[in-house]
Amino acid sequence: MFGIDLASPRHARKLGYLLLLPAVLLILGILVYPMLLAIEISFHDVKFATLSFGASDYTLKNYVKLFTSSDFWNAIGVSAKLLVVVTSISMLVGLGAALLVNQQFRGRGVARMLIALPWAIPEVVAVITWLWILDASFGVLNWMLLKLGVIGLPISWLNQPLPAFSAVTMVMVWKGFPFISIMILAGLQSIPEEYYQAARVDGANVWKRFIWITLPCLMPVLGVSLVLTVLWVFRDFSIINVLTGGGPVGATETLAIMTYEEAFSFFRMGYASALGVVTLIICALISAFLVKKTSHAVF
């Protein structure tokens, strides 16, 4: 090509750059350009997004309005609570499920398939099923709780603030923990059996083997799973939108829901873009913090 033998060791790096070029261009077109466009729109007071803006209409109005809005701070609080609760429960349930299906027992393959099933089902389909389960009048969850004597009256899961938040948390944990289980199970499979054999010879019980062998060997996998789960919980839209739409009275309105509402319900594109930019910055800061902490824990 142009008199250059790219297959030679001397030009191997140039060949690598050339092969990466299509992927780089694709990323620039799909990710970077829309991001830059959103940042551009966030500094304009516009109702509908267009590709042409005047040079003199830049303003900080959207950001001033954003940081003085009680709805924004409510969305921050709801997002933070969901982040802590869903991520913590999902990590614990995912770890427990992975440890369980990593054992030798009859039907282990079926158990692994059942654990992975919620993750494989499309979110909207799964949430519509949960809408029926959580129905106040005919839902199977209320029927079970009434039969067990846990509650005396049916709970309106989706029309009261605390039950609605609990329902969203439950569905997100159900949907998210299988991915963590799969990741951790892959990590468990990579731990050499010789480590456990040596620990048994030294007299280490199950708990000590878990603390001193399993957890340290799983730290890289746990770190990656934690970062991915946090980002998923923070930006998830479909589960909350189908279940509650952000209600009642903002009890489940996250930043993702608020951004959608501002953009496609009220058509405040500039304000919605400012919300998106702030959400992007928060996600980047959280990711950087978690990567730093987990990398220190690993190394």
C-alpha cells in the first residue's frame, strides 16, 4: 500500500493503527459527536434540538435553573438511594448465587440456567410481567403475602411512595443480580483447586478459605462487576418508566426519568441536555472513584 509493506515488523504498529481506524471512526460518530452536540445544546435555551445555533445565544440559564430546582435534587436523592440499595443487594445476592451454583450437585446446569434467565429476558417484557405480579387487586405478590399472614390488607405497590420505591428496588435487583452471578461464577472457575487443597491441609475451615482465598482471587471480577452495576443502576430507564413513570410524587424519579420527561414530555431540550451532561459527569466521577478503589484493593 503506497509502497509500504505493512506486513513487515517495521510497520507493524502502522498496520495496527490502520485496522483500528474504522472502529475509532465509528465510536466518534456514534458516541463522541452526540455527546458534543448535547453539551452544545445545554448552553442554549431551546425547545427543539437543531443542528444550527446562533453564536450569541449561549447561556448558563439551564444550569442555573437545574441547580436551583427542587426536582433535580429530589432526582439526585432517589438515584443515590437506588444506587446504594440496589447495588448492595445485587452484589450480595449475586455472590451468594454464584457460590451456590459453583458447587457440585445434581441439576447444577439447570440451576445456572434459571439464575441467568432474568438477565436474558428483555427488560420491558420482564417489567410488564412484574406489573401483573404487583397489581394491588389481582397481583400474585399480594395474594401470597395475604395467604402467609404477612399483611392484613392488599398493598398498593405502585401508587404509594415507599411501596413504589421498594417495588422498583425489587425488580431491579431481580433483573441485575444474574449478570453479577455470571461474572463471579466465571471468576470462581478460574481459581486453582490447589489453593483450596493446600488450605485444607493447613486446617482452614470453609469460612477461612472464603476470606483468604476466594475473596482475594475474586477482587478483580468484583471490581468490574461493581462498576458496571453502578452505571447500570444509575442510568436505567425502562424498568422505572414502565413500572411507575417516576411517581408517585417523585418517589422513583431518577435523573434518567427526569431527563426523559424534560426532553420528550415538556420539550425543553436545552434543559434536558444540561441534565444529561450533569448525569454524565456524575457517572464519570463515580466510575473513576470505584476504579481507583477497586484497583487499590486488587493490587
